[in-house]
Amino acid sequence: MLILSLAPTDARASELEEIKRARSIIAESALTIQLLLEARIPSVFAEGLLEDAGEQLGSATEGGRLAPEMIAELKSAQSAIAARDAASLNQIVERLHQLERQHE
């Protein structure tokens, strides 16, 4: 019975998966921006990836599934993607990693 009480709830597990998913999208966006600025990938390809990332983060903020803190981080990430600010995205990735550890 003790094992069951220590198992994560479905909501908590779902939130953890959303944090991991968002962290991955944001980290990939930071790398894409870095490679774009270094002219190591075609701009059309990079712009498409970044547009998709922004849309994915935007849809994650809808539906009321996430905590307000998480929504704020995702909106900050969207702004950083639009500004092509890889450093800010990397900072958001670190904060999400900390949130992820708190949920495990």
C-alpha cells in the first residue's frame, strides 16, 4: 500500500512529461538559433524549425493543463525564439530542468 501512495498521480506525471517536452523543444530552438547565427544551417530550414517550435509552445500554454509558472516560462521562450535569443532560451532550459527534478 505504501508503494501506491508514493506513485506519481496521473496529473503530476502528465505535467512532468509536458516539462520534458517543452525543455526539449526549447533546447532544440536554442541550438537551431546558434547554428543559424553561425551560418551552419540554411536559414529557410532554421526559420521553419523555429516557427514550428513557437507554435508547439503556444499550443502547450492553452487548455489550462499547466501551472502558471510553466506557462510564463513557455511564453518567455516564445519571445526568445522570436528575438532569436539563444542565451535566454538556454537559461529557460536550465529553469525547466530544475522544475523537472522537482517533479520526479
